[in-house]
Amino acid sequence: MFRSPIDRILPVFLRLMVALLLGSALAACSAKAPDHPFLPWDIQVFPDGTSAVFGVHLGKDSLLEFKRVYDQKAELAIFVDPDKKASLEAYFGTMNLGALTAKVAIVAKTDPKELNQWVAANHAKPDPTPSGAWKYPMTDEHIRKAQYFPIESITYQPAAEYTTGLIDRHFGKPEEIRHTKDKTQYWLYPSKGLLITINSDGKDLFQYISPKDFDILASTIPPDATPEQSASK
């Protein structure tokens, strides 16, 4: 099951420590936030199966380049899930993307072998997370290197509540909708590389990835989610 980076908010003292480390690594960047709003439905798809959203090219632009676009610091950490799969995630927290406010987290595209080596060499005690994963802090050296890793996916949690009608109007009809027993809805847009999770508590998530890699997001949908025929068919 997908472990949303948004749901793994770090303890205050760890957030401060990682932010300070990352700040030293990214101190050379001082670009202003872009004039273009880069709205969440502004998705550009390229012939090679990649896409661009929020002013960055997924799979090509790095964590550092996202930081340059928005002049926003991030907290980096490595998460190892119960299946021993490691991921490197950057949590940017609450930020302004144009006229809209949202919490933003990014999963970096990494070499699994290298990431596992980082974990094996990490002598710091990891912290448990509610999802069952373990969170490992990163060294200064690893943070400096990680800032150049490409962006694999972006998780966007808007401050404003989106109705299904509003989502439909701005993003169009999904190619597929799946439901779970707890009334969570998953709206799938494979051709855009977008998965929207509509939660009953109003904390909706918009997840972006290159369309060619959409199966990575689709595989995180709970297996008990029941598909329905898309309204566009």
C-alpha cells in the first residue's frame, strides 16, 4: 500500500535538523517563485512518455531544480517499508504554488542498490512511522548528492477542498474510478500520469508521475478497491 510522504510528518526536532542540513546544501539557490501559477491541472505530456507539472519535468529535473523554481527548502529522509523497499523523499511542507496553497512532497528517482548501501552505512537510529516504514536521517554528504536526483513523482495535498465536480471540470473525466469500502475514491488518469485520491475526510491527494510510469502509482491502490466504468466511456 502506498505510503504517502504527506502522512509521515517528522517530529519537530528532526524537521529542524534535516531542514538545516538541506539548507546548507542548497544555499547557493536564490531564485524567486515563478510568475506563472503552474496550476495543478496544467500538465504537459511529451512524446517520450514523460510529463511536466508545477514547472518541472518529471524524470529529468532534479530536487534542486524544484527548489530553484520555488525557493523553498525541503526535508530529506530515506524510508524503508516493511517489504524492505527503500525510497528517498523530500518533504517541502506547506507552500504557495501560484495562487494556491498545498503541502508538497517529492519521491526521488534513485538507484535501489545505492540507496540500500546508504541505509546499510547509516549508523543513526531510524524512527518508526505510522505506515510501518522506518525513517532514516541522511548525512550531509548524502543530502548534497541527493539534491541532484531526478524527480520521480510529486504528491500534492491542497489546502482547499476539491469537490468531485470541481475536479471533473478542471482535470476532465478520469479514465477509471475505483472505490473502497471506506468510501475512498481513486480517479485514474494514466494518459496524464495523474492519480487523485478523494478521501472522505476531505484530505485529497493529487499524485503526479510520468505517464510511462503510471503503473507505479496504480500498484499502490488498495487491492480491495472496486473499479467502475469511467464516466468518459
